[in-house]
Amino acid sequence: MERMEVKQVFEFFGGVGKTARALGLSQSTVSEWQINGVPECRQYQIELATHRQIKADKPALRIKAAA
């Protein structure tokens, strides 16, 4: 599975500051992603905000189908 790349997120929104504003977060919080990666909960927010142009690492719904 493809990992959500921080660089790709920043490029989409136009930088760290614009990413932070678009997601309603502080710039320092978003800057930490360069070290720790994008937290899973924020990945879903980014997926929605980008209209699925950037996708989360894991699907939001992970219920196994009945056998």
C-alpha cells in the first residue's frame, strides 16, 4: 500500500502554512509531520479535503466481510 507522502500534501496545498490553514491546524503541528509522518486521523481529513486526490494509507472502514 502506498504511503501518504508529506511532500505531496504540502505541494497540494501550497506549503506548510497553507496546509495548516486549510486543515484548521497550527503550523507547528503540521511541521512535525516532516519528522513523524502524517497521523492516521489527519490522513482521512486530507483525503476528504483533496477530494481523494491524496489517499490515506489505510481505508477508513476496516470491517471484514462475513464469511
